[in-house]
Amino acid sequence: MPYSKDYFALQLAFAQKVAEIEQQPLVEVLLNYTSFYKTFRIDDWKFEPINKTWLKFASLFELASNKLDAVYSFYGQQLKQAVTTDTDKTQFGCFSYEYLPKEHAILIHFRNNDDPEPGALSKKREHVRKLELQAMFQEIRHKYLQAKWVFGFSWLYNLPAYTRLFPPEYLVHIKENTEWFKSTALWGQFLDSAGEVKTTLATEFLARIAKCKTLDELKQNFPLKVLEPWARIPLFYQFYKIQ
């Protein structure tokens, strides 16, 4: 689902505060402290300032009198061009994955592709999510025999409604990442099940960051941190009953 303008406004406000504190160009901060690069459907994880799509955005942004309008307009153009980050991925309902050959690992991705009610992570939809994961790991089992590990990277691992979808052992080894700002893995916590910004949460966040004097203080004001769990892949085959 398309993101609302408020979602970009929230991140822009945070980036402006970072730029003010760190005395950095705003467009540079947008690259490193917002999800804009990936939200613009740029098909890599390199976050290169010389990427042609990013350069085009940066040029338009620098000249724009209304920065928020410039960001949201560019986002709309990217959607119309249907430039996606997952053209080579199969989507299993709300889930997809990447195979990381160097690590012999699977990285799980989640996107809310369900109806707002009762909600993708509601108890009523738990069986559907598990069936999606079962189908996904069934493909992985046959397609990537060399896979040994499964990794996660998201604020969602703070939620019991999400973690109950996975083997308990997956959450035993988990670490917190306070240095990631570049995708919905962090910023998604401000969106509700309909893809709209949670007004109260966003308002409180903006009020807190307005008082910050250092970058470290800013980083501490996200309600939930990005968590990174991992486990051996046979545990997933066993959990989802995959032969």
C-alpha cells in the first residue's frame, strides 16, 4: 500500500533535526537517517549518493521551496514507474526473503499485504501467516540446500504478535541495533495496519526530538529498536513441519 504524506513528514522532521545538530547538508542526512532511498524503490542496499535515482531526487529536492512536497511528489513518480525492490522475489502473502550467499543465510522480510481489519498480526490471522511462512520455507528447502541460517532485522521482533509466528529458538540469540535508520525496519513502527501514521506516537516522538541537543539523544527517542534474531535453519523446517 502507498505510504501517506505524514510518513514522509515525520522522517523529514527527524532528518532536519539531525542536520541541525550535526551541521550536515539535509540531503546527505536524508540518505543516512530516513527510509527514503528504499521507499523510492531503489533496487540496491548500497545507499550510494551517486545512484542515478537518488541524484535525480537530490537535485529536485535542493531546488524545491517546499521540501515535503518535493519528497512526496518524487515518491509518487517512483510508484507510477513501478520500480520495485522485489522484482526477483516471490511474495508469500506478507513475507518474502533474500538468500545471502556469503553467509549461507536467509533474511526474512515482512510487508503488510493484509486487510486493515482484523490486522495482519492479529490472533485471527496467525494461522494464515504461519501458512505463508510454511510455503516460503518449503521453497527455501528445495531451492537453497546450502542455506544454514535464518536472520531477521526489524522493529517487529519487539512484538509478541510477530514473534509467535517463529520457532522459539529464533529469539534466543537476538541483538539490538541502534544505528539503523534507512528502512521500514525502523520507521515502520509509526504506521498502523492501514498504512497511516499513528498520530499520537508520532506527535510524542516529534515533541521529544525537539528537545534533543545531541545525535545520541535523538537515537534514544525511538519507541522500539531494530532487533536482529538468528537461528539455524533446521529449526524452521521442524517448526513448520517441512519434510
